[in-house]
Amino acid sequence: MPAVSIVIRSFNDASIIRKTITHILNQSFSDYEILNLDNESSDGTAEIIREYKLIKQITIPRNSYVPGVVLNKGIAASQGEIVLFNNSDSIPQNNNWLKNLISPILSGSAAATYARQIPRPEAYPWIKRDYARGFGSIPLSKDFFSAVSFAADRNILLKYPFDSQIRYSEDVLWAKTIRQKGFKITYVPDAITEHSHNYTPEQVYKRFYGEGYADGEILQSGQNILSLLKSITGGIYRDILWLIHHQELQQLIPCLKYRINQKTSYYRGRNTYWKKQK
């Protein structure tokens, strides 16, 4: 039985999946198995992963993908004492990523951990700012968590599975539940992966509307207009300072469009859920 089960969720990442797997295979900690849950990729991702004979593959039908269901399926299929999920487009940045991420769990100081994420070199400036704020040397907040690259004790995952209904923020809901049960989740800034997306305006709307809707359910509250305005102005203020510091003020207009789209989409999603409950 391996000490760690590394579960990779994939969908149409043929351009990057070899890098992810290569960096995983080069880790200094070697007592692990690798499982792949592929969502019927159409770009050759599954075929590339199949070249690595030691990786166990499980196909997730295209129209049946629910994050919590897939995460739970990976947990059920794993054998390791620790289950580590790493997205197929999340590239470990050194050969101690795995060792560093699981060390707090092995020592008994944490039940779960999550990795530091750095943006890709081609990421938009405002995306780089978000990542610098969200994944610095200390946790963003006591409630923050990301499932892009995280590890947890398998027994805890089995006892407290992911919600099988929610479509967004399933990781936030799971982390909230675990913390409420008295378990510690530790941020590991020296377990580093490269991961970011330059979303189109439509993708920004879809993602943050979904996150807002999910947070309405998780937090059982809406968001008032004053909070929205504060969120927009605070975000834009920090964006301008970042752009000036990095000499990219020419990116201000697309940055403003992104930030307003992001914040208003979240606001609409969160209040759409809340209004349904009244």
C-alpha cells in the first residue's frame, strides 16, 4: 500500500499534461501511486496519460461531471494513507513539492494541506496580482482553501466526503466543514505549483457567477450593494498600485473591465441564490 495516492483530474490539457506528470515523477518522495480521472478529453490528453503505464485511469463521462462526485470517486479508488489532488494543469515547481505538501499530515500537525500557486509567465497583470495576494508567504485568511493542489488524510476524506450537489466552491465548503469539526488545514508556501488562467469575459462571468451562487448557499447570505461597491473599488485601487509598481499602467482599461465583470458576476450569483431562499 503506497503512502500517498496522487489523483490528477484532467480535461483537454494536452499542451501541458506532460510537464505536470514529468514534474510529479521527479519528486524526491517516491512512495506513491498515481490515478487519473479524465473527463473524456478530446484533444489527446487521455492518450498522453495512457503512455505512462503506471498511472491508473478512470474515465468520467463528459456530461456527468460534478466536482464533488469526481473528487469522491478519486478518494474511493485510492489506496494511500494520504490522498493528494493535483489538477492536470498545475505544474509542481521543484522536486520537494510532494514531500513539503504531505509533511504536516505525516507529522500529525494537520489533517489537510494546500499548496502555494504561482501564475504562469503569460498571465495577465491583474491575475498575477491576485495570485500574489492569495498565495503569499502566509495564508490569505483563516478560511481560505484551494483544491487545485491539496492533500488530506484519507480517513478524514472518507468520513467527510465532498458535497455531491454543489457545482462551484466545493473545496471551500469541504474546508469549512473540516475546520468546524476541529481539524486543522495548513497552507504550505514551500509546496509550489504553477497554475493560472487568462479567462475570456464570458468565462469570467461563468466562473464568478457560479462561485457567488455557491457562496450564497455556503454562507447562507446575499451581498448588499455597498459591499459590492467596496469590493470593486478596493480591487481596482490595489490593481492600479500593482500596475504602477510593475510599469504596466497601459493595461488599466482591460484590468478595469475584468475586475468589474468579476465582482458584479459574483454579486449576481450570490444574490440569485439568496433570493430563491426567501
